[in-house]
Amino acid sequence: MQKSQVSRFNCPNCDASYMVVQVQAAPSTFYRQIMCRSCDGPLEAQKGRFILKYFLLEERRKGPAEPRRKYLG
């Protein structure tokens, strides 16, 4: 069984929140363009030898995205 890696991701276009699962792909796997379900912006389909699967957790906020706060420790 192949190992997968799970992480959180925010769309760089609209700040929609996703859970992303990375799974190792076969060398002959065909990658298609993936679009954000909230704003239709492009999302990465692969990262190196891994394919990426996105699961929408929260749609974008209404209005302009708020600036991100820095973690101050």
C-alpha cells in the first residue's frame, strides 16, 4: 500500500480552505488541470512524483481576503 501525506492548503486566489492529500503516482499518470471550487483559479495537480487531491473545507470569504497574521511565537 502506498503512503499518502495530508496537509492543509489555502487557495492563493480566494483563500478557500482545503485538505490536500498527496499520493505517489505511477510514472505514466496523466495530470489534468485542477481548478478551485470556489473561484475557478488554477491549483497544482502534481508536486514532484506525487499527485494532489483537494477536498474543500471552507469556501472563500465574502469581500477582499484579510491579510494573514504572522505567527510571533
